[in-house]
Amino acid sequence: MFSVYVTGTDTGIGKTLASCTLLHALRAHGLRAAGMKPVASGCERIDGEWRNADALALQAAGEPGIAYADINPFALEHPLAPELAARDAGIDVALPPILDAHARLAARADALIVEGVGGWAAPLSASLMQADLVRALRLPVLLVVGLRLGCLNHALLSARAIAADGAHLAGWIASHVDPAMARVDDNIAMLRARMPAPCWGVLPHAPGADPAAIARHLRIPMLAE
Ligand SMILES: Nc1ncnc2c1ncn2[C@@H]1O[C@H](COP(=O)(O)OP(=O)(O)O)[C@@H](O)[C@H]1O
Ligand SMILES: [Mg+2]
């Protein structure tokens, strides 16, 4: 079973798009692949249950028939830092429900894509960092780099922090989120030269793109072996 934790250089830079695209690439390869968003803040009530757009997108892109509660064990209403959203909801975000849900998904899938919150140093709760979850599940980390001015700094700092927290950076994906960014190819070349892990692909600027249609831009090293 292959499971990877997807973090990013920031919030709103393409983690969900990259995660859904990875799910399509894995499933096109014949693998049973499922997504997970352990902690999500910003939910709406659908048929009496809290539902988050990222988790729904991962559910739609992944293996059919997987229970929402396993994909997103912590669905917090307010679109805030999870610590604040959990406090507002009177919920204690803790590891055991996440580890249990991950184990249930692992029993049904060959590959899991676990999307984090915000960037790497965004806390999951007052006492839980994303690094704690990654260490508990022993997951390699994939960094999504949102291509915009400043992304070299964010990408290299994130790579350093991931290593300093004792996690393994398995690769990175660039997402061309900002169409106004100048010298995109030069920036990607600078990232390739400096990042301590391989690039799994560059997602082109494609507003509203269907993740299935851009899956060919990814090359997942585990599939090439
Ligand atoms: N390569 C891209 N091309 C066009 N729009 C993108 C791209 N990557 C991300 N976006 C857009 O940016 C927004 C944030 O992306 P998302 O994947 O939700 O980021 P995150 O999960 O990091 O918060 C979404 O509206 C998404 O469609
Ligand atoms: Mg997201």
C-alpha cells in the first residue's frame, strides 16, 4: 500500500487539484486509489451532515463507495485555521480517529493521497502539528509548489522544515496557479536545481480543469519502477 501526505507552499495553491490529479493518474494505472482530508475547516451542511469541498472533490476523484466519514473524520464548519474552527465547534482534533480512518481506507485501497491543511507548519490543533500525523502514519510527503512570485523561498523553506521535522520529502509538484507569473520555466528550472527531491510534474495553468484531463502531466516514480 502506497500512501503519501500532500502539503503545499501555502493555502490556495493547488493541493486539492494536485491530489485529485494524482488520484486519476493512479486509477488510470489500474490501482484502487482513494483520497483523504483528515481535518477540513470550511464546511457546509448537506443532508444534515457537514461536508467540505476538498473532501468531496477527493471522494469524487477516488475509488467509489468510500464513506465520507473515513475520508474526512474532522469536518469543521468555519473556514478558519483548524484550531479556531475546532474550538468554535467544541471538537477536539486528535490522532486516533484519523489513524483509524486511514487504516480503514488502507484496507480498501492500493494507494492513498492524504491532503493536509494550508502549508506544512499550519497546526492541526493546539497540540497537534501536521508533522505529528505524518510521523504517526510514517507517510512520505509531497510538496505542491504554487507557482507565483516568492515560491522559491516558500518551497525551499518548506523542504527544510519537512526534513527538520523528521519527515521524508518524496517529491514535489508545481501548479501554475498564477497566470500573471513571469518567467515560469526559469522558476521551475531553479526549483529543479535546488529542491532536494524529484519533481513529479508541472500542472499547467488550467482554470476549472478536470483533474482527469491533466493527469498526463504527472509522473509518479512508484509507478515507473
Ligand atoms: N494549475 C492551476 N491552474 C488553474 N487554477 C488552479 C491551478 N492550481 C490551482 N488552481 C486554482 O486555485 C484555487 C486553489 O486550488 P486548490 O487546489 O483548492 O488549493 P489548496 O488545496 O492548496 O487550497 C482553486 O480555485 C484551483 O482551481
Ligand atoms: Mg485544498
